[in-house]
Amino acid sequence: MSDSALPAGAADHRDPTVLARLVLELTLLSRHHPAARRRTPFQLDRSAYLILTRLQLGAPLSLRELAEAFGLDVSTINRQVAAMLEQDLVERVPDPDGGVARKIRPSEKGIQLIEADLELQRSGVANMLADWPDDEIDQLVRLMERFNESVEGVVRHPWPRPYRPAGSGGR
């Protein structure tokens, strides 16, 4: 996908019934995920979970870089990170490139809690897909990666994907 947003009528050639089905499934997915988090003993709130997940994918980030990654205002990220600093989930570190802004990285406690929550997530997903064949799980992962990369291309905020096999180049 190019780095420009799609023209307004770009989806006009798509079957409206298929698009309606997809929108419904995305709506259901967005409903199921928070409900599953409430039923499981996760230790992190949603914003801490998302920020720590992003920080684990790469080098420490400034507040501005975090805000850009999430498409949020810096003041929103600042409040979320301040709460995480109070809980000792993240720590401020000097910019390794010598910049003025300090960077944020997960603390030991933050790493322990995100790893525990990620394991709960992996276990829950494994249970949901227990009767799925491996090739269908692989297909689901590839299609979700492609969908998320399309969204990221439109909003211009790509996320690192460390689990992608070397040389796969995106699809």
C-alpha cells in the first residue's frame, strides 16, 4: 500500500454485503477483546498494556514518538506515562542519540507484568483456536498482519513486527 490515504471512493467497487460482514466482524472483535480482558486476571490496564507492548518492540521512545505511534495527543500520552511512572512500570532514560528529550522504556516491573499479561493473552488465543488447523491459524495471522499494515499505511503509523520471518517483506 502506498503511504497516501485512499481516495474517498476507493472501496466503491467492493461488494457492500462483504464489507458489511467485515465491519460486523470487526465490531464483534472489538467487543470480545475487552470482555475477555475483564474475565481474566490481567495486571495492567489497557493503556499500560498497549504502551508497554509498543515499547517492547523496539528502542526507548520519547513522549512525542509514543504519541505519534498511537495517533494521540502528547498530553494524553504524558498522562498515561506519568501514571505508569508512578506505578514503576516504565522509566525515563537519556536519549541514546544524545537528543534533549528523555526516552521511555519498560522497567523490570513493567517487563514482568507485560510478559505475564501477554502469556495470558497467548493462552487465551490458543484456547480459542484449539480446534483450528495450523494452516488456518497461519492464514488468519497473515490476513490480520496485512489488514493492520493497510490501516497503518493510511494513518502513517507503522508498528514493528519482530515475529515476521526474515525475508518475508510484509506479506
